[in-house]
Amino acid sequence: MSSPDSRFRLAASQVLEERATQITVFAKGVLDVTEPSAAEDLWLASRRLRAALEVFRPCLGRSEYREGRSEARRISRAVGERRDIDVAIAAYESIREETAQEEAEGLDRVISKLRRDQAKANRELGQVVHGRRLQAFRIRIEEIADSTAEADAADRAEEYRPVVTLPGEAASLVSKRLARLRGEATESLEADGVEAQHRMRVAAERLRYSLELTGDALGTQAHTARRAARGLQEVLGEIRDCDLSVPPAREMTGELEQEDVSTIVDRARGNRDLDPVLVQAAPNRNAYRGLELAVIHLTARRQMLYERFKRLWLEQSRQGVWVALETSLKVES
């Protein structure tokens, strides 16, 4: 493996500091649940910081890399939990707007439960992004950034140039990211390949973010592949969001069923058998329809996204996007 040159080290220093700044900026308003986009932004920023640490790992000591990755993961997990709940709430509120009032009770209960989960996740997120903890994070990432280059912060900003030469370890990382993406494709293209589709989303994300930092050294094929990976990440991300949103409706349906069973049994107490009239008068009978339609809505949307994903992957493959990137990586190595 070739060692990183001064320009690569300079880029590492600037990029890590920039990504730490982004996180501190996005964290300021993230606890305001009326602006859920802040959680999305912070989540993506933490993922991009982790990707930068991976790309610039050749410039870092083992302890610096592990500590930086741990910090990025800690933020990503906390804000990711809140972000996923935000997405589910938004989905159910959108469906609720199109649901008749008499059928919306179940949806209202799902939203109320999700709001409680959101408040809990927000409290846990608050422990991660409170002032002192975030300040310590920023200082530590800046120290890690400083360790990658000899120039001070002012010189870094003034002297930065795009990376044009990669150390072998960075090129190898991109190759591994590409192989992982392509390796998940076969199973992901199957209708029942749900887990593979989620893994492929992560693979597309990691390839995209690694190409953001290495594309200038790899050429136009890398920039084309980065845009292609972004398209995959987005459609597979929407599929994941549908998958996350369905379980709350199914869980609420189960709760309502248990409530109705208990009520019907109480009302039938003393009778030899169950009167069907009691079933027809189940207290939650109107709530089921809204929940069932919500599941149908989310499942149908997922199917449409899945078809879009398949078309996108096949088109990218026909255009030779991934083969061209692979060739570029072989030349670089």
C-alpha cells in the first residue's frame, strides 16, 4: 500500500473539520420535533463523517480512527432512532388526512403512540447532543483532523486542493464498497429480498460517500458512479422507510383485537356460547379499516418503489456504470 501524500493529508484535515462543523450546526435545532428535517440532516452528516474517517484512515493512527468512528456511530444511532420515528409519523399523518373521520381512530392511536416513542427518543438524543458533550465531540474531531497534517487550520483552508492521487488503501476501500454493492444486487432484485435490499442501501450509501472524496482522483467514471449510487441510496431508503412504517399499524391492530376480545368475552359472560351480535358491536370495529388501508397504502408504495429500483439497477448495468468504475479502480491500483 502506498502512503498518503501531503495533499491527501491536507484534504483529510479539512474534510474532517468541515464534517464536524456540519454536525454541530445541524445538532442545534435537532430536538425541535416540529422540524423533522433537522434529524435527517444530522443523521446523514454523521454517516458522512464516518465515511470520511474510513477514506482518510491511512492518515490516522489506530486510536484516532477508532475514537472518531465511535463518536460518529454514537451520534448516528441516537439521531437515527429519532429520524425513523419521524418518518413513520409523517407517513401516518399523511394517510390520516385522506381517511374518513369514522375510520381514523386506529390511525390516531398509532400516531399518539409514535409521538410517545418520539419523545423518548428525543430525550435520549438530547443526552448525545447537549452543549458540553457536543463541544467535546467537536474538539476531539478537530484534534483528529489536526493530526493528519502539519498545517494549521488557516493554512488548510487556504491551501486545499482536490485529491488527485490516492494511497492504495483508499482505492482498495472504494473497490470493496463497489464489490459489496454488486454482491447484494442478485438477492435484492428478488421480491422477497427485503434484508438484501436494506444491505444494498447501506452499500450504496457507503460507495457514494467514499466516491465524494475520491472521485477527482478516479476520473469521470467515479463521478458517474457516485450519482448512480445516490439514486440507489434514495430509492432503497424510501423502501426502508415503508418497511419501518408498516409494523406500528400491525401492532396497533393486534392491540385493538385484544381489547375487543376482552370486551366481547366480558359481555358474553354467563352465556353458553358467543352471540355474533356481540362481535358485530365490537368497540374498535371502525378503527380496523383505517389501519388496514394504511398497511395497503404503504405496501403498494413499497411495491412501486421496488419496481423503480429494479429498473434503475438494470439501466445502470446496461450503461456499464459499475464496470467503468471497476476499470478505473484497476488502473488506479
